[in-house]
Amino acid sequence: MDSTKLLLSIFLLTCTTLSVHAGKLDNLFKDHTTIEKPFELRDPFQSPKFQSETTKKNKEKSSGVMDNQVRLDGEVNLSEVKIVGVLIGKERRVVIKVQEKGPYTLREGEKLGFNGPEIKAIMAGGIILVEQITNIYGEAEYIETVIPISN
């Protein structure tokens, strides 16, 4: 019994001493425990994500300058374009052939044909091209062309 009373009295004495010096402890650890931007820190329970040299190089080349896709050389007559297929998803794409050459893969926003009509929409049935022309009054006008999927 005496040992439990001794331990209890030591514990209470320690608690009262710490409560008296609590203000001093706050000042002691004040400069060492502040995290300025806690949400920008890495999750300590996740493994760190390291980037290899090849992924860094691929990110630098992701602008579309260097890839292995075949590109259209020069301008194409729209009457010669055959749509082979469309890829619907996060990034819509259209697969076309020009006079049995190709296939070429194009995305929304890319230009195709004379005067550079832009691919505005890729849908399940075909594509919509938008072209800006100048009418006889000198005003800018937009022409939409629909090219369905070829059989």
C-alpha cells in the first residue's frame, strides 16, 4: 500500500509542477512545432512517388511535338476524306483515310483540309468541321461541314 501511495504522490507532484510551468513549455516549443502549410505535405502513409528519367522526358515531349503518330502532310481536299472510325471517351479522336493513305488520328481542335477548317466536334456518327470565310460583303462568316462515317 505504501508503494502505491508513493507512486500516486509522485504522479500528482509531477502533474502540478507541469501545470505551473505550462506557460513556459508553450514558449519553449512554440518555434519548433508550427507547420505553415500542412496540406502541401506528403501523406506519411503513402509511399513516395519518384519519377524516372524517362517519365520526365516523356512529360517534356507531351506537347505533341515528338510522337510516333503519322501526320497529314500538306492540306487535304475534304471530298477525299473518309472517316474510318471515331474514338469516344475522355479525349475524342477520329481516324481518317485520305485516298487510301493513312490511317491518320486527329483530335478536336486540329485543322484539316484547305483553308484550315477546324474539327469542332467528334460524335458517334461523324465529325463537324467549322471554317471561317469572308463573304462578298467582306464580313467574316462561319461554315459548318458535317462528314459522316464512311462505309
